[in-house]
Amino acid sequence: MFSSRRTTVMVGFFVLLGGTAVSAAIQQLETTEIVLVQTSDDDGAVTAAITDLGGTIIMEYDYLDVIAAEIPLGSLDELSAL
């Protein structure tokens, strides 16, 4: 199906690509923090603020007024000021 040279090049490309993805994932893990944010926000302002700060909503709980989010470390002070 593929020549051995083409297969080697493709494998090399994916190894390099995979190394980059792993490096980026490790860097992101080192620069973010997973937090629980207590809120009674019904209009989505806190959720919008989290994403505006570069965060990601992990979970919005149905029976608790809590949002789990991953936040960049540099944005934690801004988030706590809300």
C-alpha cells in the first residue's frame, strides 16, 4: 500500500506531531488550575467571565450552585474578585 520510505516519513511526522502535542499538554497542565466556583448565577455571567479569562468550563452541576472550571494561573486573582 505505502512504500517503506513513505511509511517512514509518515511515522516520523506523527512522532514529531505527537511530541509537540504532549509538550503542549504538559505546558498547559503546568499553567492552569482546576477550581470549583460557587455561584447562584442564572444568567451565565460567571460562566462567561471564566471563558473570557481563558478558562474552560468542565462541569456545571445540576443540584449545586457550583461550576468546575480549568483556569489559567494568571487569572485566578481576577476570578476570585468576581
